[in-house]
Amino acid sequence: MKNQTYLNVPVILYFLEKGAQPTGTVQNLLKKAEVFKEFSSNQMKFN
């Protein structure tokens, strides 16, 4: 059995662009998946 996770990147980026603030855990997962490379750095204002 494989432990796999699927990230729907277009939907994730949509919600980030709308101002969604990911939790610390989710933010770490998105960094590992390199999702933030697709999200411009001037929009990354997480608390």
C-alpha cells in the first residue's frame, strides 16, 4: 500500500489568491510540494 497525497494545485492557488491563510502545517506541505513557486512572492503574506 502506498501513502500518497493528491494536491489540487489550481484550486489551492485560487484560494490563496482570494486571501486564504493556510495553517502552519498546510503551509509546510505546500512548500514541500513547491506550490509557492507558482504563487508570486509579492502575494505571500502569511501570518
